[in-house]
Amino acid sequence: MSAHEKSLTGVLPPVPTPFGPHGEVHHRALADNLQRWNTYRLSGYVLLGSNGETVYLTHDEKLALLETARKAIPPHKWMIAGTGGESTRATIQLTRQAAERGADAALVITPHFYGGKMTAEALTGHYFAVADASTIPILIYNVPKFTHIDLDSETVARMAEHPNIIGIKDSGGNISKIADMVRRTGKEFHILAGSGGFFFPALAVGAVGGIMAVANIAPQQVLDIYHLFTKGLISETAELQRKIIPLNGAVTARFGIAGLKAALDMLGYDGGPVRPPLTELDAREREMLRAILVDAEIIQAK
């Protein structure tokens, strides 16, 4: 099944990268985690994203990780690879190599090191060049929290004119801007919420799904939000959205990737350690996180 035959709707977790006791990528743990997530009606997965600690992986580690993931991900589910780099040349190279290893699409973060020079023209040229050179579709990754660059809806609409740029993961949380992107782009362009904290509002203004860290630890709850919304059960959708807000905050802004991995460990997945210079949660933080998981009915109280 080709990427263009799949529906880029629904819920896709941005998968954390498990590390072993000596800091190496733990391929068996990644495969086991994916097999467990496969039991849910997830649309697919994002590898090598922000939650995958991709900035801490070597080039060879990234390619090997994609090979492992592709073997564990069924053909009907998306495997989206984060391939964005600071240069257009490096992004094209990794995008092509990801495609060779079975990626269905590439998630390309905005270059940002030379932020003052990353004008709308420069970024549009970057994405067009990558899309021209890629054999797989391209998704824009707008994450101003990390890049300090926030694409406006006019620039996104210009990028959406390219036939090989099929969507955007927007993590900014500006619902007015998401609505305006929907207004400015066609139905073939897929807008995905980048955080579970605003999943329902994004769906309400026209987003088609989400790539959200909280989906790693509460896949069914996030899927329920999506399916209740598609059935028009708005009050029920809103209730579930409110319920996951503390959980979403805990594994994103509050405790970060270390919190997401600790939560996975508590749920019986293999979250494993973070890679330095990130640091692990201390005992107090773990207890706080556990209490949030209990309140959200993700795990039972001791």
C-alpha cells in the first residue's frame, strides 16, 4: 500500500527512542513497544521526532532505527520519519535514505539555527527543494517551542501548493491560525494537531488528526476523542479532552521526555532512560507523575 493510498487522519504517536543500559538504541524494546501499540487503531507512527530525541541520535542510529521500526509496523499504518536538518542538502539526503528504509512520509522541521535569515522565502524554497527531491510525501513540522520560528498561515498555504507537501504537524496551539490554515489550503492538505492539549479544538476547526506525545501512554483515550468527534458527540468529546489535559501537560511541558519515558515504564512499556544531557525524573517527580496517571485512570493506585 503506497502512502498516497493511506488516509492521513486519526492518531499517530511520536514514538520515544528506548535506550539500553549503556546508552545504545534498544532495538528490541522499540519493536516490542510498537507491537503493543499495534493493538490499537492508530493510523501510524512518527519516528525520529522531538519525542524520539532525534537531535541526540547519530546518522547511523537514525537509519538503523527506521529499519527496526519498519519491520514492526504493519504496511497499512504510516511510518513517518523525522528527516529535517539545518541544511537543505542534509535534509534531502536523510529523506531519501528514510524512503529507502520504508518510510511512507517525512516530517521536516523548520531550519532555525540562523533564525533571523529564515524568511518565508527561504523556508518555502527549502521545503520546495526537499519535496522536489523526495520520492515520499513531505509534512511540515512547525514547533515554535523548540525552533522559535512560527510559520504563518499564508506561508503554509504557499507551501501547500506543492503537490508533494501533503500536510503539517502544528505544535504551536494557535487555534485561530489552525482555522486559517484550513481556510487557505485544500482538502488534500492535512493539518494535524501537535499536542493532545488542543486536539479537540483543532479537530473542531478542521484538523484531520494529531501527532501527540500523550498518545504513547493513553492511545485509547486519544482515539476516543477522535472517534467521538467524528460521530458528532461534542459534549462527550469535550469531556474527554478536559480529562487528558493534566496528563498531556505532565508528559510534555511539565516533565518532558523524561516524564513520557517514565510513564511508559509505569505502564509496562520500555521507556528507558533519556540520553544526556537530559536528566531523569527524581523520586518526588516520579510520585507526582504516578498520581497524575492514577487521576487520569491510566494506572491503578498502589
